[in-house]
Amino acid sequence: MSDLNKLQKLALAQGLYSKLGEVVSTKTPDSLRSELDERAEMLYRTDGIKSRDVVINGVKVGTYSVRTAKAREAVPATFSQVLSMRESEDVFADAVMADVDVLRGFVMRHARDFASLWLDDFGEIPPGFELVETMDDPGTPAQPERYAGTVLKVDTEKLAMALGPQLPGEVVHILTDGGD
């Protein structure tokens, strides 16, 4: 079958891999793959085409498909209400004016605790505090399904069968059994 030894087969495979890597690279803007990816993206965006069969000499050897990111529904922002001190001087003055025996230092260092205790004891927001809405999560806008790249799947045995007479024997062996 093959006149090449294993090292020679490996060298052939590595040479093909190196050169073909340039052709199929998605990172090189002028590669064949990048060119076809641009076309696939355009066809997806304009006509909604997501997949094409790859047919060589009448044999389906694979598929070339657009990958998409799924559509996401909008997630609304969430808010909660917390007690927030307006101005520290007003809180102490209001507390003293209301005849509440509270130490100024406690109010300053433990404003939330103070507000919580006041709310528990009197059933209302303490003087100098207000209910403020804070954003817990900004949410996310809705996103439609969108282009995320391409996938090329090739059945190497079918490829070798479709191109067999047109390929050198060593390439057919690499495609069908890894060159062993």
C-alpha cells in the first residue's frame, strides 16, 4: 500500500497540518475559512440560513453550520428599600426633640440599628431618615438569537471516498486511518 515508513508518514501529516492550518484558521482574516465564515454570517443575517451540506462529487462529506447564541429575555432590574440617614445632625436633633434618650455616638456609628430599633418601637421611620430605593441588580436587556461563529464537520472517510481518485494515496491513507 504505502512505501513510506512511519516517520515519513508523520512528516507528511505534519506538513499537511501546517499548511492546511493556515487555510482553516479562523484567526487569519484572509484565510479561506474566514472568507467563508463571513459569507455564512451574511446568509444567516439576511436569509436565516444556518446550515449547508458539503457535497463533493455527489457525496455528502459533511456540514457547515452557523453557531448561534440563544435569545435571552430581558431581566428587569430589582430594587429594595432601605432606611438611609438624611443628615446626621438632623437625626440627633430630631431624636432629642422627640424626647428620646439616645446617645449621639450610637446614632452615628449604628444608624441602621438605631433606625431598626426606632421602627420596631414606634412603628414609623425615625426623624432624619428616609426610605431610599437601591438597585440590587441592574438586569439585562433582551437579546435576540445572534451569530456566534461556524462549525465545519467533515467525515474524513467519506471525503477520501469522494476525492479518492483525485488524491495521492498517502493523503487517502491519512484521511481514512491516520496513516497507519
